Amino acid sequence: GQQLNQSPQSMFIQEGEDVSMNCTSSSIFNTWLWYKQDPGEGPVLLIALYKAGELTSNGRLTAQFGITRKDSFLNISASIPSDVGIYFCAGQLYGNKLVFGAGTILRVKS
Amino acid sequence: DAGVIQSPRHEVTEMGQEVTLRCKPISGHDYLFWYRQTMMRGLELLIYFNNNVPIDDSGMPEDRFSAKMPNASFSTLKIQPSEPRDSAVYFCASSLGQNKETQYFGPGTRLLVL
């Protein structure tokens, strides 16, 4: 089946540092989404990207839809302790089905 | 506004028992999705509905799993009989047709089958 390669698998950074994570695929996607999951909760949508090359910000978060439509990245600037969690990318192939990456575990040291 | 509501939040049962998970989507949303999350396989789509009609159930693992959506505000995912390998977190998500890919997730049901 279709797969998304998400990296890194985990990050342990100092508070205040910037964070970058990305997803790549062998398939072209129509939409890229980034979610965050806190312990014991469901994934929460952070950013949605609909066009190749699109760059979108949401506060300290910035995400881009790769020009080839096969990749996307998420940046978090000036990380804070509450950024801790698991970040998932998801791509829409066709119809309404999403394919999720394996997640990036983010830990922030204050 | 209330988000997606799932019940129960936790379920512990014995192998062979029937398990029913419930979901109330966000009011007005016309798409509903059931996912399963495990450490080994991550988030997997099981089935999704549009306007209460099942559209794609190719992710349902086997006949022991079934899902229904009798009306726009309620859906169930049933496992009968349950097995230990069904232990996972089951999420329900909903979306609105115009932005159907932006799915909003419920808090999940944590299922443990002993």
C-alpha cells in the first residue's frame, strides 16, 4: 500500500530551539495535513495544505507543500514545553482517504 | 462547539466478548471515519461513511469487524468476537464535504482485550 516516510522518528531538543520534520512519498498527493497528538488524546489538525508550493503558517508553525507534491515539511520556531507530543503528516491520495506517516515524537527540555 | 464524541473512553474485555464502540460526529459533518492506532501499524483507516452510507470498508481487518451509521449523528464499530490482537486505540473522525480531507478526530477509545 501507499506509505509516507516521516522523519525524524524522534527529537529531543532544548526549549527555544527551532524544529524541523518532513514527510516524503513515492506518490503524488492532492493535500498534505499536519496533526499533533497529545498523550491520551486524538490527533488535532495543525495545518492543511492544498496546493503544490503552498507555504502556510499557524503561529510558530510553518508548513510547506512540496513542489513535486511528494513531500511536505513542518517547522516549529522557538519551541516551548507544550510543543511536546507526536506530530503526524497525512496525505490525501484520492477520494477522502488519508495516509498517515509514522509520527515524529518531540520532547522539549526546559 | 462540541467536537467528535466517542464512548467509552476505555474498554477492557475478555477474548470472545462483543465490543461496541460509539461515535457522535461534529454536527453538520457528512463524512465519518473509523481509524485504529497501534504502535506497530500506526494510524489505519478502517472504514468511512458519507451521508450515513459506507463508502470504503477495505481497511476493515476481517469479518469480526462491522460498522454502522444509522443516522447522521451516530455510528458504531462492533467487534464480535474480540481477540487480544484487537487491542488498540480506536478513533472516530468527521469532516465536512467542502473540506472533506480536513478530518477532526475524537479522543479515542482505548480497547484492551485480555
